Amino acid sequence: MLICIVIMTVMVQCSKSPAEGRWTTFSAEDGLANNWITAITVDSRGNKWFGCMIRSISCYNNRSWTTYSVPEEFVCGYIFDIAVDKDNNKWIGTLGSGAIRFDGVNWTSYNESNGFPGNDALAVATDSDGNVWFGTRGGVVRYDGEQWVTFTAVSYTHLRAHETVLDLVCRLLLEKKNIKKLKTKNKINSSTTL
């Protein structure tokens, strides 16, 4: 089974000067929350955001590190993915805690109890229209800032050999050019078929 986690390392390596081929290795000693990095994204300001396995994200602004801890009441499971939307909100996909939004100060949790379809958000992506997309165990989910739309039934003709529906969801989210193809014309339904 294709696993959506591509990066699970003990150290983060960022090239300061790709042309020079020099690498700088960062670890918890330098300011990362921990050495288990499961997700990476870059915001519009050039800050690098790292999902640090359980309950923490770290930000590197090319000079220093800042670490943020997910509030205890969110019972945050493993951090699977992280993306930044056009308003600079950080969207964190977790295993067991759904989706979490962090605006730099406030944390908001989305899970089965308040509208998110499930408690697992295994992949996260944003598009140019301001939508946030999630790969879940139940299909692809789109959030437009007001409502959640779940695309539940995926035609098996889209599957590649030995690929599960979950693998397809992850692949589609990683192939961001395909996101626009997933848009629905019916914004009233909470569940739409692809």
C-alpha cells in the first residue's frame, strides 16, 4: 500500500545555498520541537513549517525557530500533513484528531463532533480559490471557509494497479493540478460523488 507519509526523518535538512551544494542539519538542539518530522510546508512569507510527529509544529524564519504546541484539549494524534492557506492559517492533518487550524494565535479543531467527516485528516492541500482540501479515510473533503463537502464515492477506474481508494485520495491531493477537477457544482449537498 502506498503510504502518504513521504518524510519521516530524524533530522531536517535545509539547503542554505543550493548552488553551493551545502547542507545545514537542524535538530531539536537547534529549536525543532523534536527530531521526528512528518510534514513540511512553506508559507507566503518564506517561513518553513514542520509537523513534529505529536502535538507540535515548528517554524523556521531563516534565522530562528519557534515551536507551537497543540492545546491539550484537542487530544492531538500524529501530525500527518500541514498546509498554509491564503490567509496564512496553518492547517494540520492528524491521525485521530481530524483537522486543526492555527492562525498564529488561536487553535481551532475540526472533527466528527463539529462537522468534519471523521477524525483522520491524512493529507492537506489548498487551492487558489481559498479552499482547503483533505484526504481522509472516507474520501476527499473540501472546506470553503463555511461548509464541508465530502466526495465519497470514487470510480475504481481512477485507481492504478495495487492502489487503494485511500492511496488515490492521497495521490490526488499531492497532484495539485487535479484539485480543480474535483470541484462540485452542487454546494448544498454535504456528500458528493466523484
